[in-house]
Amino acid sequence: MTAKKHPPLPDLSDRAHRVLFELVLRDGEWVEVARICDSLGLNSHQIRRAANDLRAAGVAERRRDYVRADTGRRTHRTFFRATETSEASA
């Protein structure tokens, strides 16, 4: 049996790899940044930078939902998920 070859991922940081593995483990579902922060023990700025690097590499996608906060102010929640190609590469 021959191993299936996948294109190599671009040079990503260790943090970006950790975020990618977290997204792949969620099996394609949208994951809120706060949930990734809790899972990896990082703050939102660290997650966002790594996730945006993954987006630039084409292995993750982002979705923003606008909601009303408890205070009544309009805010947004950011979600990320792994793309089909990233799941095969991981």
C-alpha cells in the first residue's frame, strides 16, 4: 500500500499547528475563539494571529456572527473551522 501524498503545509508556527489540530479534532464544526482559548490555555490575541495565519495558508476559514451582548450593545463572535484540505493534511 502506498502512502497518500498531500501538499506540504507552509511554514506555520507551533501555535498555529496547535490551533489547527484543535480545529481538526472538532471535525469541521465551527468553533468559537473563546472555546479554542479555553482548550489551549491561550488568550484571544494569540489564537486570532495563529488562526489568521491558517486562513492565509488556506487550511482554515472564519465566520463572524453579530449578536447583542448582555448589556444590549451590538458585538460579534468569531468562529473558525478547518477546511477539507487541512483535515487530510493533518
